[in-house]
Amino acid sequence: MQILRPDNLKEEPLILGIESSCDETAAAVIRGRRLLSDEIASSANIQALYGGVVPEIASRAHTDAVDLVVDRALKTAGVKKEQLDAVAVTYGAGLLGALLVGLSFAKGLAYGLHIPFIGVNHIRGHLSAAYLEDETLRPPFMTLLASGGHTAVIYTKSFSEFEVLGGTLDDAAGEAFDKVARVLGLPYPGGPHIEALAREGKPVVHMPKMLKGEGGYNFSYSGLKTAVINYCHTMEQRGEAWSKADVAASFQSAALDILVQKTVEGALEKGVTTVTAGGGVVANGYLREKLTEACMAHGLKLVLPVKKHCTDNAAMIAAEGLIRYEAGDFSPLSLNAAASIPLR
Ligand SMILES: Nc1ncnc2c1ncn2[C@@H]1O[C@H](COP(=O)(O)OP(=O)(O)OP(=O)(O)O)[C@@H](O)[C@H]1O
Ligand SMILES: [Mg+2]
């Protein structure tokens, strides 16, 4: 199958990014690293009724929304589709039916316009969100990835080379927030609700250690989740008064402090001077504050994506599309959706 290539690579290409891997249909336009538009339609309010994402509902919602969201992104950017230099789209990881909606739309658009098509790894998108925050940001840097499906400390060596220093051995950080929220009777997605509740409590409930192995970079969230369940059940069985807000605050600090500590340790170990972060959990205000403090204390520069670019969005897909465009790394139109893919 053909790979569409431009005659010349442009200095500041106009790139449309499309994201449809889960329950967000998103489209964004960038010119170089400048964000011109950033549109999103979410089926999260419908999914919340079911306590999680129902794949069939997500796919149908994407089908309803994708052309409208893309049109809105082009209009807000003040750009005609004929002016675009490339189309970047998430091809994995994610829900297959959901991915196929954005992927097929992007392929059709690129084919019709005869411009490069770039299939983006969603996680690489989360890592690239930081590039939009700082035009001067260049690897090497240390990245904290904390999302709904991934948690890792990653040494970003170059625009395309990564070394995963360590990650979760079981649940991801976001997944743990969602599961603990359910135990505390909070709505889906749980992260923002736990954060809000934690502000009213104190971290006084004992939580188990998150680290697996001595001094490594591997985390384990399942013990933390079980500790919360056991604590809540025990208190209820004893009929003792307990504070949900204290549990939320205790869980939040146990879940996030170690990520901050290990990210900074990683940066110091590898001798890099810059730290970045990405993924939905990085929208958490407590985590942002702690990471900022820790980086300042160690003289590290921190580049954090704005909160909107931490959770799923198309701006980060366009940003990763730009990195790929600059490398002349385009995808064949035969590229298929993939439920799971490695970082590289
Ligand atoms: N303020 C917050 N505090 C903690 N967690 C949060 C916050 N906001 C969002 N999250 C969590 O982030 C996750 C969503 O992040 P994201 O959209 O990046 O995940 P995903 O796309 O489902 O997974 P992945 O990117 O790993 O494939 C959810 O688990 C949600 O609870
Ligand atoms: Mg994501």
C-alpha cells in the first residue's frame, strides 16, 4: 500500500491531529508547535451511566461526531482542509472499533488531499504533549507517564528513542484512581473526584508501600487499592466513623508521591536537566504541585502540559505528528488499528 510523501518538508507544517481511541472524539490543528485549534466531543457523560467505557457506545459516538469535530477544528483554526500538510491520527492503543473510526476518516482525508498520513501511537502522543508547551523543548529529558492504562518513568533520549526505566507491574495509576473512586462511591472517571475529595481530608490513613524491589523504578498499585477496600470494609464492619476524604487524601499521596520521587531520581541518575510529564493523572493538581516543588529543589526544569492536554486530546496527536513529519516518518495507508502496541 502506498505511503504519501510531500515533495518538500515544510518548516512549519500545518498538521491536523485526530484522536478517537477511547471515549473522546478530538481534532486539533497546529502550525509548527503553535496550537491553532483544539476541539473535543466526549461520550463520557453517557459512559458514566455505566460506570466505565462501553466500546460499542464509544464507536457509535465517534461515528456521529468525527466529521463535525474535524470541521470545527479547521474552522476555529481558520484553515481550509486543502491547506493542510499532513493528517496525524491515533492508530493504537485503544478500543479497536473506536480507533477505526478516526483512523479510517484520517486515511480518507489524507488520500483525498494527497498529503502525508501519520499513524500515531497514543502513548507517544501523551509524551509529545509537552512539546506544545515549550517551543524550545528538545530531548533528552525524563518523562513521567501516568494515564488510565500506563504508568512509567521514561528516559526520552531523542525524538524517537525511549528507555523505560520502570513502570507499574499491575494496575496503572489512573486505573487505581478509578477503582478506588468506585469503592468510595464516586462517579467515573474517578481521578478528578478523588482529587476534589482529597482537598477536604488529611493523609492520615496508613497505606502500603508502592515500590516493588529495592530502589528500582517498578510500581505496584494493586496493593494500594486492596488496602483502601480493606480499610473501608473494616471500618464499616466495626461501625466506626471514618472519613472518605481522609482515605482519598491518603490514597492520593501514596499513589503520587512515589511517582514524583522516582521521576526526579531518574533525571538525576541519567544526568538530564529537564523533566516532562503526560497522561490523564498529570492533570492532578497535587501531583503537579509536588512535581514542581521536587524539580525546583533539584534545579530541574519542568515542562508540564496544560491540564487539557494531559487527558486524551488531539493536540498531542498533532504534536507527535509534527515530530514524525520532521523525521519524514510517514505511515502506509494500509496501517491497521491496534488494541495494544509497544512504545516504539
Ligand atoms: N485530576 C486527576 N487526578 C487523578 N487522576 C486523573 C485526574 N484526571 C484524570 N485522571 C485519570 O486519568 C485517566 C484518564 O487518562 P487518559 O485519558 O490519559 O487515559 P486513557 O487514554 O484511558 O489511557 P492510556 O492513555 O493509558 O491509553 C483516568 O483514569 C482518570 O481517572
Ligand atoms: Mg490516554
